[in-house]
Amino acid sequence: MTISPIDNRQSRYRRSPRHVRVQYNYRTNNHELGVLVRQSFESSNKNYLQIDWTFPLWGNIRGYAQFLNGYGESLIDYNAKIERFGLGILLSDLL
């Protein structure tokens, strides 16, 4: 598990970071689960959750599922709330 402040700019009145990122990765048998949470402590309350899961399909081919919810997946949609679910095939184990 990794916990790290994203924004270290501190005002004179607050001594804590404005944003915190928590990342957790877990692997068991042939399955991998990853969770990423970014928490904002500002009044805007723009948080982010990402859950990744890879699983075996057949042979060396793996499946990939991802769930996203929140703000700031990229710079283009930093100010828009998104909720997305995606499925795919993981090719990195083939190379």
C-alpha cells in the first residue's frame, strides 16, 4: 500500500496536504487487483476511485476490467465527473 500527498503547497493556516493518494495492489494465484483513491480535502470535494482487475482467460492471454469514478482522470476532463467501466485484453504478458 502506498500513501502519498499529491500537493505539498501549504498555507499559513493549514499544515496538512490538500490531496492524498492511496494505492493498494493485491495478487493471488493468477488474479491481480489494484485500487487507487485520490482524496481532496478542499471544499470542492473532487475525489477519484479506480479499480483494476486482471484475470486469466486462456493460456498466456489475460483479461482486464477497470472501473473509474470521480474527477481528474486526465487534464482534459479534470473538472468533469466521470463514471466508466471498461473491459479489455492484456497484452503485456505475451511480449
